[in-house]
Amino acid sequence: MAKTKTMAVKQHARFKAPSDRIFDTVNIIFMILLMAFTLYPFLNTFAVSLNEASDSVRGGIYLWPRAFTWENYHYVFNEATIFHATLISVLRTLIGTVTSVFCCAMVAYTISRPEYVLRKFVSIAFILTMYFSGGLIPNFLLIRELGMLGSFSVYIIPGLIGVFNIIVIRSFIEGLPEGILESARIDGAGEFATFLKVVLPLCVPVLATVSLFSAVGQWNSWFDVFLYNSSYKELSTLQYELMKILQNSNTSLNSGQDFASQFAASESGANRVTPTSIRATMTIVASVPIILVYPFLQKYFVKGMTLGGVKG
């Protein structure tokens, strides 16, 4: 059977019209170039992070480090708080993503039901918050009045509801076959049981996509740490610590020196790292966890899992 399919594919490719072959060739070339343009910035940043800082200022580094060294990574991970901050970032990302996606899914299911008479009003109220907000100072005052300053909850509770995520999940739920939900109700399932046992399993693709959005936002966030928990080292996150490292590397260089004097100082060993090398290293350190997670969620981005869920 497999041989028959292979032969059929080869015969189909052999008898393609010239215009189709030209289109396939151009399409392949375009995709290869697009892949190259997409990967080059990351590979270049990785090469700079593995190159000696004093040598990086000369430029000319593309895909491979010219003077290999681990000094940049040693400088970043030499901070005493970096590993504890990484743990806080991991906990924040895991807990914040799970709770946010679950809450967004519940709200999305509620406003997707046609029998909910206030769903249009609630949807408009949510959407308005995407265009208007109270501002930075009112948000800070609200967090303070709620007693969340200096607490881990400030990373979780304010981000429980994401309007964009709700809209995405609601659109997916509205595309589910109504027959599946009706079958669950006929079997005696309530709304919450229908949501848990029927809707959530069918929404795995969209939930995986939204989870990636939420996880990236939680992992990369540092400004809320600066606003609410900057005085509490035990609650500092990896991104905030990396930001402080970058600031320290900037201030360690004499801002009044010209390029030649800075380069000479680097050559003499006075400055083992530069802001450029630290920035490249920070980018790699912060990106690797997301890059490792993405392949496991990629398969859910293509299509849903409801095909064949209801027999005609």
C-alpha cells in the first residue's frame, strides 16, 4: 500500500505542468530565504554571546564566534541570585500560565453560550479594556490596596484574565459541533461537567496556543517586578536580574570614554565584558526555555481535534 502511494506521488510529480514546477521551485527558494532571514539574527546573537567581548567590538561576527569564550555566560551566571530568580520565573510561568488559561477558558465558554443573555454586554465590556486602562499609577494604587505588594500573588492574579486569549478561545468554542454539547447534557452532565469533560479536551489545540502566548508573556515580564517587588530579592525573577546585570555592565564602563579608549581598556583586561556581549548572552539565556517548549506545542497550531467528533 505504501509503495503504491509513493509511485502515485512520483507519477503526479512527473506529469506536473511547467507552470506548476516553476511555482514549486520559486516557492521552495522563497521559503529557504525566509528561513535564513529568520534564523540569522538568532544565530548571530548566539555567536556574539560566545565571542570575547573585546573582540566583538571590532565587528565582523556573523554565524560563528571568532574568539571563542564562555566568559560572557560566566559573568551572567556568576550572580548569586540568578538561580533563585530562575526558580521564581519558572514557578511564575507555570502557575500563571495554568491559572490564566483555565480562567480564560471558563469565561470564554460562558460568553460563547447563546442562552447567556448578557454575553454581548460582557463581551463589549471586556473588549473595551483592550483600548482603555486606568493607567500606571491607578494600577499601582490598586495593587497596594489589595495588599499584593511584596507577594508572589502579584505575578498571578492581575494576569488571570487576558481579553485577547478569551476572544481566541471563544471563537474556537463557537466552532465546536453543538451536537457534542447536547449529547453531554442528555447524559446528565451540568455546565461545569460539560466544560471540564467535553469542551476542554476538544479545545486542546487552542489552549496550547494560548498557553504559549501566556507563558512567553510571563517568562519575559520584568516591569511588574520593578514596580511591585524590586525591594524583595527573594521574589526577583530572571528577567529582572538580567536587566540589572545589563545596567551594571553599562555603568562599569566609563561613559565619557571614546570608542578607542574603551577598546584599549578591554584589550588590557579592565573590561572582560561589554554591554553588547552581555545583551547577546541575556537574549540567549532568556530565549532557550521558550525554544525548548515550542516544539511540543507546535503540532497543536495546525488544526483542531473535532474532525469526526460527530457522526453524520
